[in-house]
Amino acid sequence: MNIIIAGGGTGGHIFPAVAIAHALKAADPAVNILFVGANGKMEMEKVPKEGYRIIGLDIAGFNRSNLLKNLSLPFKLWKSNKAAMNIIREFKPDAVVGVGGFASFPVLNAAQKKGIPTLIQEQNSFAGKTNKILGKKAAAVCVAYDNMQRFFPAEKIVMTGNPVRKAISQSKVSREDAARSFGLDAARKTILVVGGSLGAKSINQAMAGCIPALVAQDIQVVWQTGKTFISEAAAIAAQYPQHVKAMEFIYEMDQAYAVCDMIISRAGALAIAEICIVARPAIFIPYPFAAEDHQTSNAQALVDKQAAWMIPDDRVRELLQDKVQALIHDEKQLQQMHDNLLGLAIKDADVRIAAQIRNIIQSERK
């Protein structure tokens, strides 16, 4: 089987894509997988490290902050569409999988024009415009949330969940070992703060104001800040070395999840999938500029099931400290969220999606 996986741009797209590729390889080591991404994006570095070949398209999205940068967009779209057709013609895929991101549309669009079966992995609870267009001709749409028939033909929807890295879905790290790795006390209440791989300005600024009160209550904080806030956070952490650990990026997320009692996070699809699996109560602060405000929709899906709380980004500095203190000391609420998150967790999403891809190819060959 020849399979193309197209998309990327962020870790939220790349990690699930790689997980799907690994599941396909585990089921059939002879499968030939080609990734197609966007030049200059992180998939061009991350995918080869996982052992897969990737081709980059010269493509970008619409730039809302600098309109002059959009002058070359029509040419880039034409060029990427032509390149996608060439890739399809040369690689001869049996199926093409779209995981979202700039490169997803031209490759799936080219495949659909050639009559090659496509599968969409829609990670969010509010589908983007690109996937809604592609979904009309896709053989299957793999989703992680209920009520997705608002966006896709009901007969094409398959509930699979979002793929999560094996290091997290199959983690055996104990709280005690995780605490030692961070230099923390396993007996103390601990909060994990993550704003995505690049950090989140609003969350970081709000946390800076919360730290003294949390430390006064003997609460520990593991704080991923991103590049732009690490200096300020490190200066704060230096004042409370026994309670606050600030770092630009956390590589061992399985240990970070194992040591914490609750999480403060953006509401990207990958973060939510991981939080459901580790079943740590969370307060979500959705990124307000995400396409179609999908992070708010993602978080609301968990709030509606009493599995999380949510604070709007523009009120985080006002509300975060009170909300954190209310949740971290409420054992009944923490347990209820934990139980509800476990009920939402899907640990084998990668295997389910890989099975759908193989089914599509086998159906096509009959």
C-alpha cells in the first residue's frame, strides 16, 4: 500500500499524523508512507526524525496581520496545487490522509480529482472551512467529538478520537518518580501550566500574579512558559525554588502529567486528547484567535460533560487565581472531573484511524 499523509504546521497536527503512520506500519511493515507538509513549518524537521520521508510544498495561509504578505498567495496556491498533482501522479497513492494544516488541502483536492480515496482526520469540535469542503468527497471523516454531522455527511463520520503519543497513552511513570525528576515533593498539591509549545502570553501574565498566593498555600507549580516569557518566569521561580519550576519547553510531558493534580491549558485538540487520557482536571483558557474559535468549542464540549472548567482569555488575569484555588482544594470536584475525563478518553485512536485507512483501500480494490 502507498499512503500519503498531508498536513502539519503545529505539533497538534504533526504528533497525531506520526502516530497514525506508526500504527499503519505496526499493522503492515511493508506499507509505503509519504508525508507532504509546508516548507518552513515544523513538520519538515519533526517527520524525518520519526523515520519518514516528507516533501514540502511552498504554501502559506492568509496573513491577517500583514496584508502585503498576501500578494504572493495566489502564485503559491497555483504552485502548490501543481506540485500536489505531480506528487499524486508519481507516488501513486492508494489513499490520502489529511490531518489539517496548509498542505492538507492541495494534496487531498488533487487526490479527489484523480478519484483516489481520501480520509480526513478532523481534530476539533468545530470543523474548519477546508475540511468541510473536502469532507463532501472524502471516503471517511474521523472525528473526536459528538454532533459533527453539523459539518460532514453523517454516513462518513467515524468516531475514533484524536491520536496521542504512546509515551503518554501508555505511560507507566509514577507520581513519586515524576516529582523527583522535577525536584518537587510528591506529597504537595501540584499544578501544571501549559500554553502550547510556544507558550501563551495571557496565561503566563496571569500565572505571574498567582504564584505568591499559591506558594503561600504550599502549592507547587510546573510552568511551561515558551520562549518569550522564560526570563520573567525564571526570575519568579528563583524566589520559590522549592515550589515553582519554570521551563521554556517540557519534553517529558508524561512526567509533567504524572506529577500534577490539575492543569491550566489552552484548548487545542491534542492537549485535550492527552488530558482526557491522563484524566487530570483542567481549567482551559482557549486561544481566542484560533480559526472559527475552535478552541472555545473544544473546551465547551468538556465543560458540558462536567469534565473541565473554562475561563475566557480576556478574563484570565481577573479570574484565574480564584478559580485555581477553588478547584485545587475541592476534592469532590477533582474526583468528578477525573472520572468524567476517563469516560471520554480514547487510547487507541491511532489504531482506529489506521484500520479505517486500510478498510478504505481494501473496499476500493474489490
